[in-house]
Amino acid sequence: MVKLCASRTAIVTGAGGGLGKCYAKALAEAGANVVVNDINPETAGATVREIIEHGGSASPDHSDITDHVEAGKIFMGVVLRLITPILPTMLKPERSLVMRWRSTET
């Protein structure tokens, strides 16, 4: 059975405890890769360990979401982690959108 959030990444703020922790665990159970954001490294780490122990995928993040620059770093970190494995494929000339567009011109 395919899980609802398989192959998706979720950023959960305040995931070191309370509702944030509950949301992070539920998303991980549904198959998401969870970024556990909390300014407290100990509680974020505990949530990550708990998710991993139950077969989920999670990574900690300690950025302060009250600072818009820090909040942007969370998002960019996720984007970089997701795009890095596929970047070599994307950069091949035969995969280039420009090359494909040009090849269809007559």
C-alpha cells in the first residue's frame, strides 16, 4: 500500500514537543521525510530519534522561524537536499529544456 505522503518532504515547526511533535510523527507515519524544526536542539533531536526508531525518515533543524532569513534557510536547505541527487541528470544536455525546444523546431 502506498503511503499518502510517500516521496514528500514536510517541514514542521515547533516539532520538539506538543502539537508540532504530533504532526511530525503523523506525517512520518504517512511516509513523509520530516524536517523537525525546533529552537531547542535536545527536543528536536528526541523527536527525530523517535521517528527514526519507528521506521520513519526525519532530520533536525534549529533555525529560528521568527527571523524571516532563518525561515528561508530552512526551505532552501530542503530544496538543496532534494535537488542535489538529481542535479547531475538535470545538467545533461539532452535533458535541457532549451535543447529539447530547439530540437523540435523545424
